Amino acid sequence: MKAKVFVTLVVLTLAFGVAAAQVDTWSISYWSNTIPDQDLDFIQNLTFEKFHYGYLGTLQSIEITLYGHVAGSMGYENQSTSLDPVDQISVGMNATTYLYRPGDSFPGDPPIVVTIPTITEIAYNVPTYDGTTDYGGTSGHMYTGIDVTKSEYNTLTGASDITLFSGLGTIDLPVEAYGTSFGAGGSTVARIWDEDAGAWGKVKYTWEGQDIPEPGTMALFGLGLLGLGAWRRRKRAA
């Protein structure tokens, strides 16, 4: 009687462990490292965890989000000696940031994703030159404390990308960032930029199959296997 009860407990334990892992669509996300703000232009790597849960099902897609960051200061100086003010002066900065597959690079290869954090400032009716090129006074201005982040994402589903991102360990993806600051307002306007840029990313894996087992479910499943082994040893001894 005790043997029957014990066998029933083992079977129920195993059944519960299997039922707890439903076949459906699941996802898991990982953050990369951060490339700290630095002078443009630069080439660095972002490191991402690979999808190492292939035993749970089939990887369907890889969503990669790239975050680009630009910080610093910029300014203008109207150097025109005309009596008339300049109607409009604009100054802006951005950092065009590319994420590539291993071995790929700008400009010959298609990037996985591109993001361009950008800021633009516009001044109207800027007075004539005040005699000092200091990006201040009455004919100039300095914009400080600039801090802009922008993200873009792309979803990969091709067989080669599925293979590339699957397996144990990590994958290094090259990031290239180039300063493309700009301005308008005429040839008599001087501009200045002091900018740094950085980047980081996130990857989300979506697969069809079983969910990642909860620790409690795995413990219960393991207990069932241990119990089954003990029952078999008792049966052989008998």
C-alpha cells in the first residue's frame, strides 16, 4: 500500500512539473553594457547576452533597441556689421549612431539599427556684431547643459540572425557614432560645438515553446526524480 502511494506521489509530482511549462510564446530581455560619453567620432562594442534557452523552444525573433546619447554645449555669434539684425540663426547638434553585426562597418554594410539624438536651437532677430566673439553678449549665445537621448529598434527574424544570436555566452556588436552638427543663418554667423556621445542597448528574444521554469517548479520536478530513483532502488532490493 505504501509503495502505491509513493508511486502516485512521484507521478503527480512529475505531471505537475510538465504542466507548469506551457507551450506558448515567451520573451526575455537583456541590457547591454554602456559606452560612456566620449569624443566623436568613435567605434566601440556593445555586448549582449545570447539566447541560450534553445532547449525550451524555437527562437522566433530578436528585437534590438539602440539608445544614443549626445551631451555638451553649442553656440553662435553674429559677426555681421550690418545695421540690420539677422532674422534667424539656428544651431544644432546630433550624433548619428549605428549598430552593426560582427564584422560589418560604416558605410559599406547595412546597420541593424540607427538612432540620431538631436537638438536644435533657433534665435530670431539677432543684433549686429557687438565687437567680441565670445558667443555671448548681444550678438551671440551659448547653449550649455545639453543632454539628449533617443532610441530606435529593429526586429530580426532571418535564419542567419537567429543562428548568430543563439547559443551560450555573449555577442559583441560594433557601434559607430559620428558627429553631424549643423547650423544656418548666413556666412557671417560663427558657430561652436563641444559634444560627446555614448550608447547602450537592449535585446529581447521571443520564442515559441516552454517558459523558463520557475525555481520552485524545478525543485519540485527534481524532488520527483529523486523519489522515483529511490523507489526503483527499493524495488530492486526487494
